[in-house]
Amino acid sequence: MKFRTFAIFVGPSVFMMLLFIAFPLISVFKQSFYVTQPVYDQVTVETCTPGFLKQICTSEVKSQPRLDANGAPVTQTRFVGLQSYRNVLEPDRAWAALSRWDLSTLLTIDFWKALRFTVMFTLVTLPLVLVTGLAIAVAVNNATKSLRGPLIFVSLLPFIITPVIGALSIRWLFIGDGIMTAFLEWALGHNISVFANAWAIEALMYFYRVWHVAPFAFVIFYAGLQTVNQDTLESAIIDGASRWQRLRYVVIPHLMPLIVFVSLIHLMDSYRVFDEIVGFASQAYVISLQWLTYDLLTPDDSGTRAISRASASAMLTMIGIVILLIPLLRKTWRDHKSQVH
Amino acid sequence: MLMKRLVLAGAISLLAGTAYADCAFENKMEIKSLTAGFAAWKAVTDAMAECGNVQAELDQEFRKKQPDAFAANPSLYDIGGVANSTILPLLAAGTIRPLDDYVAKYGQQLKPNQLIKVDGKTMAIAMDVNAQHLMYRSDILGDLGIAAPKTYDDVLAAAAKIKAAGVVDYPLGGTYKTGWNLAEEFVNMYLGNGGTFTDANNMPTINNDAGVKSLETMKALTAYMDPEYLVSDSTYVQQQFQQGKIAMANLWATRAAAMNDAAESQVVGKVTMAAAPMGSVRPASSLWWDGIVIAKNISDAKAEDAFRVAMEGIDKDMVQANNDVAVWLIDGYVPGPLAAGAAATAAAGAVPYPASAQMSIMHTALGNGVADYLTGAKDAKTTLADIEAAYTTAAKEAGLIK
Amino acid sequence: MSGPRALQQPLSLKIGSSAFLIFWCLVAAFPIFWIAVMSFKSPIDAFSSNPLNVIFGPQTRAAGRGLSALDIALGGAVVYAAARLSMGWLGRQVRALAPMGQIWLGWVIGAAAFALGFVIVFFGILPMVLNVLDPLAGPFGRDIIGLTTENYRAVWIDRGFSRNFVNSLIVTTGVVTVSLTVGTLAGYGLARSGSNLAFWLLIVALIFRALPHSVLVAGYLPVFINSAEILRPIMGDAAPTLYGKPFAVIAVLVAINQPFTIWMLRSFFQNIPRELDEAARVDGCSHFQAFRLVIMPVMWPGVITTGLFSFLLGYNDFLVTSLLLDASNQTMVPAIAGMFNRETTTTDQVQAVAAAVSITAPLFLLVMVFQRQIVSGLTAGAVKG
């Protein structure tokens, strides 16, 4: 295909990605090395605010941003190098804690706390999603033909439901005396407070993610199972392979590209875990990298956002993603090379 | 008696809902407002809408949108709804206009208390005040012979008795959800103990005895709460009250009406509103207000119209139709028993929330940091030191500390 | 499957497999079922800590809203009939009436019409009939389960949720259409070009796919709000304020979704034999003619599957829509989140639950209709890369 034709085909798509993803990304990259702040003057201001019956007036020295001739605040932008990254990583404290092998102190620093959870979340849910998805796919494939339609439908529900709402519905089952908690209390015979324990919240978040994503893995694997070569299977049977051996040596190798595909998507999605933190209000116990960025970007009541630190934290998240993807990228590169030659 | 009055009030509000007094003038220009979404704003914006051509936006994301939207030229909105703290970015960026001329022309009915003044200029018109104060189940405390708690020691003693009696699931409720709510609880407690948050150079000043004492009181209270206190927000505590699961809580005045809402509550008429418990210096609470501002980047004629519309929104008719929705500052408001707690808290000397740019940063740092002490991850001194460190980093980035 | 004897399963495996399936279906459906039950109760019942109260709703029943045995029987019958009709009759009608080749369009229209009919019969005609019958039925006409549609009425009529529904429809339709148009072209281009540029484009897209969205989205807000000022030098007075405009949100969502779309479609096109369009090119077609005449007719399974993912993204998005749309253009998800996060009362929350259940209904319908296409689309190769 000529370059011109190629450019016309991919042009619109590339343009949109440049405009809405690449440019913001470049500006985030740049912002992580700069700090922009208003210029403050110390002035005495008298402020009167309402009390219940009479007004309360106070006069105090306040830091007030300087305004220019047009009434817009004067700001200055400084190059700060890696300072924002240092603010996020807090290397001194982290190193001090590490050299004492004091992991619990290290994990009270926001970034490391978030990194611990994010990585663990990614690595724990990945095998669970793959196994659950594969198990459902095999089981549905085993079921009577007439039942398969309804089974697929029900199995897909957790995947299609709006994530915000899915998380809420699970949360209601467990929060306070929600019925699942009540059931567990009844079954185990003692009082349980899921949202009062770090490990319980974390487990619930793993559960929610597997519940939400396993159907995606299922439907992909199920589609793959439809294309398993029946001749190979039959010859395996003739060779006396057991059911398990057939799964292990025929079906799973056939599904391997799909397993890689699902893993890839899942790695990317779970590394930016965010909905769960908000949905389960778990900030007191566990936070994730994307939540950290989001929190830094959320303006406080006075409209201040920590843009530089947020950019730095976003860039660090990206680096993590790229590291996770490297093995897959190398494989894609080899495939590409072999395809061309 | 109370029931009767409530029913009556309900009936009146129903009537008024259908036959509101009409707007005093016919609004020709298109006026847009951006406010928070709670019940008081709903009432006010509905009243504004009667003037015609008013587009009210009640948005939970208003905090993120307001500064940018008002800075645009022309401003995307004409009327803004603000509180103590959310007015700050607008003031700082100079995107709202002084209202003195309009007040002189159209605002005769406003009380002096309603005019928010910064350096002598009226920048906003307040409509209601809000504060956290003590609510308790008078039936339970009465049965157990407990006097109304006045201090946090009283509260803890009462909680111990209620727990021993085992009449409710948990003696106490608390809006301890990590983040803004939890920080607000600390702010209340710390103000009650006479603390200040920052000094003249914007350096943090919370790592002291008052700070430690505040944290210790909070932790002592949590022993009597639902163990899931770190996820419980105002709505959750309100629900616990309504379902009869808790006996006492320091809750927002705007939540008082819900206790007596027969459609939701199983404790109608059993909850008494009292002043916030005393800290060592003053009540452990802070006063908040909500009010209206007008954008600067719009034509003067439009601003004048917007102001008139806003005045219609916070007039006597609106208050009479929505008396119990908030503790109104507006002429015509009849404080009922539901407002008694807020009134007593203010009378006992509670101070306004010390809103400022550095305070907002402190609030965020507290919201993220206090939980570590309550969960036992850090001791009190370390927690406060870490919060100060987080504050210092953020304040430096914001340019407040050199 | 009636394979050779060795493929037949021992009983233990059969039982184990069905037990697992039943367990999974319970886990998958229960949370959704439960919020659906909650949405039909008065606030006190819905948030009761006793599950039986939530199911039977004594307070709701006490308020005079409930279902009798007769209601349940007749309602069940209508649902069953509807299910039977949708399986058999509806399919036949669609196949008979839909224009050839556009059978999926027939399904969309048919399913929507069928759903509308069902809503009218079930919520409109049935209650009227039952109001007459209940007093005549004696003990079978007495309420046994508390149930109220009050929350739905409040959401859809009093709170104007239908406007949010229309907005969601606009945004979702826009996202799916634009995303697929732009994506199929790019996917085809990438599949047929072996150049290094194509490879690097794909890799960059993959990294874009992995980006945390909150990073990008926060950057849009100031630019979108001030776009009129920014664009004025270029476009003059016609410069639009992008904030609050559905088309701007559509553009953002399409861009965010592009990486996934082009990867999916590329691997799909790779499974269409190259010889097909090369033959067309030999016959003198340009690349575009080959694409239009040869590829388009065979690409639908992959496009439908990819389109469904775009649909889910557009329909379920919260981060972008909540930040970049104003109240008059708000879609359903941020509207519901707003109902929950507002200074809420318990009544507000139950209404929000009702809204949450309503928003899942179209998703149900969609999956019912496209279930077979998803599987066949995926089987046909959209995921073979």
C-alpha cells in the first residue's frame, strides 16, 4: 500500500488520537517539570460573614493573589526539574524506611502505598480472571445447546452493567448490615464489619473486579472454543488422552493467543484501577496510582490543584505500564518482523 | 404537637409548591446559574425560575467547574452558588463583582447579616447557615436517666451507659468518611480546643497538644461507633438515625428535618437537637454559610437582571414555602425546634470555618492523613507531623510558602 | 453435541460442571437482581437490614401498594408470553420484514418496538385490568408482596430522567457511528500495510490504551470552557464553546476508544484473506473501491462486535461526561451519580436505585439481541491477533 493511501486511511483516527490523547500527554509531561503558581501578597483584609443572628467581622493578614491590570491573577512558571517527582516519590523517607527494612513505614507514603496495591491488584486478579473465565467458558460449552443462550446472557451481565452501578450494588450487599454481611454473620456466628478491615475491603475489591471482568474473558474464550479443531481432539481421544490432558495439550494451546489478548487488556485495565477505590470508598486503607493522580488533580475548596505533582504521578504510572507491557511489545515486534519477511 | 405543626407545614409547602407567588418582574434576558445540588439550592433555584428565562444548573461537580466557567469571557454563568470556602477561588481570580449598588437598589429586604463583605465591599449575599451539632434520641437518654450531654466527656459517658444498656446497635454515629468529612470532624474538634491551623507565614501549626487531644477524642468516640465509620458520610449517619441504630451523633443542621420525615424515619419526634458538645475552649463545631454571587465577565445590564432574579430566589415567599429545608438567614424564617441545635451552637460561641487558600490545602491534607491515626497505622504525633509535611509540600507547590 | 462415546461425560463431571454454572449464574445475577428488588420498595423497606423485609416490603404493603397472588400469576403469564414471543415470533417477523443484508437493523427496530409494546401492556394495560379483577378474587386478590412503581414514576416524570435518556442516546449513537467509521478505515489501512510506521502506530496506540483517563480528562476542562476565546482568532465569531456540547464529548470518547477499536478491527481485517481485495485491485479498483465493494460486505460481524464495545464505553462513561457536559446535556450515568452524591435523603437514594435499574434495561435488551453476533463476531476472528 502506498504511503499516501495509507495516510488517508489512518489519517482521521491518528488525528483524533493526536488531538485528544497525544497533545494532553505532552503537556502533562511538560507540566511535570514546571510549577505554575500565583504571586501572593500579604495584605490585611476585613471579612464579614454571617453568624446565626449577627454578623462576625474579622480583620486579619491574608495571602492574597496579585491581580494584573485586567483583573486576572498574575502567575509565574518556574522550571523545577525533578522536584515534583521527588515530592511524589519522597525518596528520602522511602529510602530511610527501606534501609531499616521497615516496610510498614514505607507503605504509609502515598505513592508506595498506591504502587503496592496497584501491582498486587493487577497480579492477583489476572490469574483469577483467566481461570474463572476459562472455567465458565468450558462449562457453558459443555451445557445443553438450548441452555447456552440464556447462560451466555446471564454470564455477560456483570460485564455490561455500568461499572459505577455494579460497584454500588456489590457495596450495598456488604456495607453495614447489608444482606451478604448479615448472611455471613449468621453463618459464622460473629459480628463482621467488612468496611472496617483493610484486608476485607481489598478482598472485596478483588472480588468485584473478577466479577466484572471474568465475563469478558469468558466470551472471548468461549468464541475460541468454537474453533477448536475437532479432528485434533478426536485423534487425541484415539491416542487415549484423558479429559484433562485434552484440555491441557489441545484446547489451551489453541486458546493461547486469546489468553495473551485477555491478559494484555486486563493488565492495562487493572493497572489503572480507579472505580473500585471510589465505589468502595476505600481511601483510608488502600489507594491506587490512578486514584492518587485523580486526588491530586481534584481542586480543593479554594480551587487549588497540585497539577505538577499530579503530572509527575501520571508519568510514573505510565512508566509502570510500559514496563508491564514490554514482554508483550517484544512479542508483537517479533510477530511483525516475521510477517514482513 | 410537633407532629401537627409538621403536617401543617407540609400541607402549606404543598400548597405553595403549586401556587407560588409569582415573580415580581418579568425577566427578559437569559440568566444561567451554577450551584451545588442540595435541597436549599433546589428551593432557591425553583423560586428563581418563576421569573422566566432562567436556566438553573445544580451540579455536584460545581466545585471543579465554577472557577473556570466564571473566568471565561463572557462568563458561562451569571449567578453562582458558593459557600465560605468555594467563594475563595472566585475572589482570588477576581471573577465576581461587588454588589453594593444592586443591594442599594433592589436589596432593601436583605438583613445586614446577609451581606458578605470583603474589604468593605459586598461580594456575596448569604442565604443560610449550617453547622454540625449534637442530635440525640431523647427517649433513650431519658429512659436511662442520662442528662443531655454538654461536653465530649459527657458524650463518652453517655455512650458507655447506652452501650451497657444495649438498646441500640451503636451508641454513636459520626461522619468520619475519609476525605472531606473526616477532615471537617478534626477541624471542629481542633477549633473547639482553641487551635489555629496556620501562622502568619502560612506555616502549619497543628502538631501540638490541642491537635493530639483532638485526635484522641476522635479515637475515643470511634470505639462506640459502627466499626465501618471510615466510610460513613452524612447520608449514612442520617440513615442510621432513621433506622434507630444509633442514639447520638454530631450531624449537620440541614439533616435535622429528615429525622421527622415519616416516609423514611422510624424515630419521628424522638430526636432532640442540641448544641455541639464543648471542646476545652468553645463548641466543637464551625459555622458555614451558603450564598449567591454574580459574575464579573457579563454586561452590567445582565448582571443587574441576574441580581434581581437572585433576589426573587431568596425572598420571603420561598422561605415560607421551605421553612425547614435549611436554617435560613432570610426575613420571614421561623426557627422551629429543628433549628434549635444550630442556634445553640452559634450562641455558645462557635466560630466560622476559617476559610482561606491555605486552609483548603490543610483540609485536604487532614482528610487524607487523619485516618492513619484512627486505624492505628501511626501514633498521634507522627500523624500530625506527616499531615504538616503533606501540607507544606502542597502549599509550596501552590506558592503560599516561599 | 453428539460426538463419539469418549466425548460423553461421566456423571460426576456433569454434576460438577452444572453446579459450577449454577453458582456462577447466581453470583453474576444476584447483585443486579437485588437492586432491582430494592427499587420497587418504599425507602424504609429498601434499606431494611432484614432481607425478608426487603423482599416482602411490609411498609410498602402497609402504604397500600402491593401485589396479590392473582397479580403475580397474571404478570408472570404476560412475562412468559413475551419471552416466548421474543424468541420465536419476533425473529420470524424481523427476518420477514427486514431489508436483505440489514437484518441487524431489523433487530434493533424490532426489539425497540417490542420493548415499547411490552412496557405499554405490562405497566399500562395490566394494572388497569387487575384493579378490576383483584376485588373479585377474594383471598387471591389480597396483597402479599409490597411493591411500588412510585420510585420509577418519580425518576422518569418528576426528575425528568427521560431527558438524560435522550442525551445518553445521542452521545452513544454518536460515539458508535464515528468510532466505527474512523476505526474501520484505520483498521483496514493498518491491516494491509506491513510498514514499520504501521507497527509503531499500533504500539503507540497500545500505550495510549493503557493511559489513566483521569490524567487526560482533567486537562480538557479549561480548554473546553475557554475554546471560544482560543478559537476566535481562527474561526472568528463562529467559534464555539465546546464545554457542554455533546459533539465535543463524542469526539473525546471516540479518541479515547480509538486504540482499542483499531486493534480489534485490524486483527479482524487480517483474517479476511488479502487475495480478496488484491483480486479486486487487479481488476482495476482503487484501494477505496476495493474496500467499499469487497471488504465492506464481509466485515459486519467484526464491526458489530467492535461496535458493541464502543457502545458500552459511550453508554457507561462517567469520567468524561460528568466533567464536560452541563446539566441540560447530561447523560444518565453522571445524573445517577449526582443523585447519590447530592446531600441525599433515603428517598433520593431509592429513586437513584430505580434510575440505576432503568439504565441497565437497554443494556439487557442489547445483549439479548446481539448475543449471537458477539460470539460469532469474536469467533470469526476479531481476537485472533
